[in-house]
Amino acid sequence: MQEMKPNKKPFIAYWLIALLIFAILNVLLYGNMAEKQAEEVGYNVFMEMIDGKQIGEASIQDNQILFTNKDGSKIYKTGIINDPDLYERLYKSGAVFGAEIVEQRNPFFYYILTFVVQVLLLFLIWRFISKRVMKHMGDSPDMMSFGTTGKSNARIYVKSDNGIKFKDVAGEEEAKDLLKEIVDYLHQPEKYTEIGAILPKGALLVGPPGTGKTLLARAVAGEANVPFFSISGSEFVQMFVGMGAAKVRDLFKQAKEKAPCIVFIDEIDAIGKRRDNLLSNNDEREQTLNQLLTEMDGFQGNTGVVILAATNRPDSLDAALLRPGRFDRRIPVELPDLQGRVDILKVHAKKVKISDNVDFSGIAKAAAGASGAQLANIINEAALRAVREGRRVVTQSDLMESVEVVIAGYQKKNKVLSNKEKLVVAYHEVGHALVAAKQTQSAPVQKITIIPRTSGALGYTMQVEDGEHFLMTKTEIENKIATFTGGRAAEELIFHEITTGASNDIEQATKLARAMISRFGMSEEFDMVALETVTNEYLGGDTSTACSAETQTRIDKMVVAVVAEQHKKAKEILQENIQKLHEISKFLYENETITGEAFMKILESPENTLLEKPEV
């Protein structure tokens, strides 16, 4: 996604307009002052200008006479001389006398006044442009906003009786039980201080993205009915050294003033990463982290300030941040189990009109491994589909289709496969399903389709476990590998040719085979030795080898052997059931989609007369 950069042209225009106004004001003020400065002349010049009728106005004062030329563009002054006929001569010359002519007696004062006016104008223009820059660029630290970067940008949610409560958060019962103690402490702190107990100052919520860590933190504030300060860790990171630490100080100063309260720091790994001695270290981030550690140490036992933080990279946090007295309570917020998914679906289903005969348990089984955010998206996608189909309520079919949308993307109805490709995809997907169905300890087939999806899949086979599964045996892993190779095996067996459609299957099969050997200790040669480590387990689980190059070579050979063995087994299963392979593939080719029930019905029915692959 392309980054949106602020447009600098409007700011240049602002400065050009400011310079133009400055120049015009300068000309007006200095020009006006020059014109009003009186020129001192002799009385004889005054008399000559009267005789020549060159005087426009005249003002006779106690100690001087001020007069102007005919067009009034210049002011003159001269001394007083006893002249009884002066008024009569002025009258005859056509001069206007008796009017007040103001002379600028102190030009230095007017120079100072002009300078002050121009400085004030420049300041107002600078403030205006600063606000425009802040509006376009947000709170980015630049020279114009230097004076304000020490303020924290925490969003404050005040007490509210109708805020988020624990009943609004489903699927995380264990996490809620651990957080209820914090709520009880904020309600009745004397119960803990009386016995001498000290509640942990900080609780760290860890888990994959979308599991509801932020939602849980807000539910704690809602249950405790106290102010809730929310800020992201990245908002502490500043360009100027010391500004991040200043924001931390300001945040905790506000929190202490509003205690009891909750401070929530989302994505704390942005400032809490492990410190080291590398030259590329970010000094500003380290200063911010040090200030955070200092503020947490500075809390007294009865301040009533509880700190919650969330991250999906707990392994990257600094050890000082996790020691007792700081974030010493770690609360896992994992992906929901089957019952948790059912509860989450029901919570979000309250916001839409749902048919009475919807089976949330079936939807939850099909959405195995989905996070709370994905389950909420499933409900929303189902509601959108119901509107597109012209229905007023969401049905079971809408929800099942929305599960597929989240897993594989939308149907690409405009993408038309050739008959040859369509037939290859049909045999490929039935190959997966048939190998899975003919093995024990394999998840039942729920659906097979050859309708292309926006994820890039030309078809897919959906398997759904009957119940919740937390452990996998070696046999189950080998069966999954065989199922992954079933699509390629069907292509080889029927078409005597292979395609690129098995690329994702090959990747998944290789990952499982490597994990069996290097992480799960399921090889006789290496026994229970870990040859691979996993980092960022909540963000996909990156792996790195922890063995020599020679051992890595042996692992590679064993991985190839495991996959090859299961590939051979898949081909044998398909060869033994080739008539069913033809029969089911023909049905799928003609109908594009087949349910798990229809698949099993065809598979278990008596074999028809010999079938061959359809002609295309």
C-alpha cells in the first residue's frame, strides 16, 4: 500500500503570501512615515509660496507654522514672526488655514512601532502555517512542533456505565479470570493492603493478532469503571533524542493525577525490544525504555495505577521489562477453542439479523484456527452476502460461504477455466479428498470445489475436524503429508503429466516433514534432539536451524524420503480406488462443487460400470 505523503506545495504558497503581505505593509508604513515628516524652511520661503499661491493648507500654532504644498504631498514648517497681514495674504492665495496638520515629531518611535507590528504579523503567520503543517503531517516531530512533542498522545476514556465489559468479550475465559483480580484490586484495594499483598504493577497480554488483547484491556477498565489511558508503543518513538522519554513522563504524570486508573500500551515491543551492544542501536528508543522502567519502579503500592500492555512478540522484549515488579504477570490470549469460537460468533451475531436455524457449532468447526477478529469478519461477510442476495436475515449458507471467503477469498466468477484445466483441477482436488477419506485418523471432507478464488486457488478441498484437536500423532502428520501429495498423485496417474497447481501442497508437505524431524523428535536417527528453533510463534513462527551444515544435509535427505514415501502411498490409494476417482471427478467437473455428504455417498455406493476420464 503506497504511503501517503504530505503535499508541500500549499506550505510554500503560505510563505509566499506571507512575504507579499510583509512587503506591502513595509512599503505602506515606511512610505507613510516619510511623507508625514515635516521639512523645516525659512520664513522667506513661506512668503514666496504664499505669493506664488503654492500653499494648500496652513496651521498657525503657538511656536511654529505648519503648511503643505498645493497637492498636500509634503509638509513644511517655519518659525513664528509678528505679521498682522498673514491671514489676509493666506486667504488671497487660496490656502485653507485653521485645519490641524499633524507632524510626526519622533520618527524613531514610529520605526520601533513598525518593527513590532511586522514581528507580530510574522509570528501570527508562523503559528498559522504551523497548525496547517500539524494538520497535514499529524504529530510528526519537526522544528515547528518541537515545543509540543513532550506531551503524550494517549487517548483517555473516562468512566462510563455503558462501556465494554467482560460479557462483551467471548472466547477468552482464562484471560478474563486472570484479569478479574486486577478489577477487584481497583474496586477494593484495602482488601489487599490489609493482608500485606502487593498486586502486580503490570500485566502483559500476549497472543496472536486479532485475539482481542486491546478489547480485554478496555473491558478491564469498563468493569473497574476507572479512567483508561490508551497509547501505542510506536507513538513514543521520536526523531529528537529525549522526546520519547518526555512523553513517558507526561503519560504517567497524567495517570497519577487521575488514579485509580489503567494505562494501556499497545504493541509495547516498539519501545521494549531487548537491548544489546550493537552499533546500530536506537539511542532514542533505549532512553524511552529506560524512562518507562524508571516510571514503573517509581510507583508506590497504593497509587492505584495499573499498567497493561499487549504484544505478539514477547520473545523480543527486554528482560528488565519482564522482571518481578514490572510486567511480572503474563496473560496469554490465545486463539479460541471450539466453544470459544461458538461464543464469539454468538456475541457478534447479536448485531445482525440471524435465522433461527443457524448452527453456530458447524460454523465454528469449519473456522478452526480463526481469531476473534476473523470470526467477527465472518459474521459481517455473511450479512453483506445476505444483502447482495436480497434476503433480510443471515442464513447458514451465508455463514458457510463467508467462512470460505475468509479462508480462500471471494469467488472469481469472471475467471473461466478451459475444459482441460477444469478437468485437471477436478482430478487434483478429488485426489486430495480420496486420499484423506481412505486413511484413518484424517479429518472428514466437508466440501470440494473447483471454483477459482481471489487467493489464487483454482479449487480447494475443505476438511473439518469433528472436535477440538490439540495434539498430533506421527501417523496423523504422515496422513496429512499423504493428503497434500494426493493432488499431484492424481495428475500423474490420470494425465501422466504434472502441473504447477501443487505448489502450495508441496510447501505444506515439506514444512510438516521437516518439523517431524527437526522439532518434534519423530525420527529414529536424531531421536529427541531439537535441530531447529522457532521465533515469533504468534506471527507465523519463523524457524532457524541449530545444527551443523552436515546435519542439515542429513535432515534434507530425510525430509525428501518422508515426502516421497507418503507420495508413493497416495498414488497406491488412488490406484486402488481409480473407479471412484473417475466417478467423483466427473461429478465435480459437471457440478463444480460437491459437499462432504455427497462425496461420502458416492464413495460408499457400489461401483458403477467402468468409467474413464471425461473427454474434453
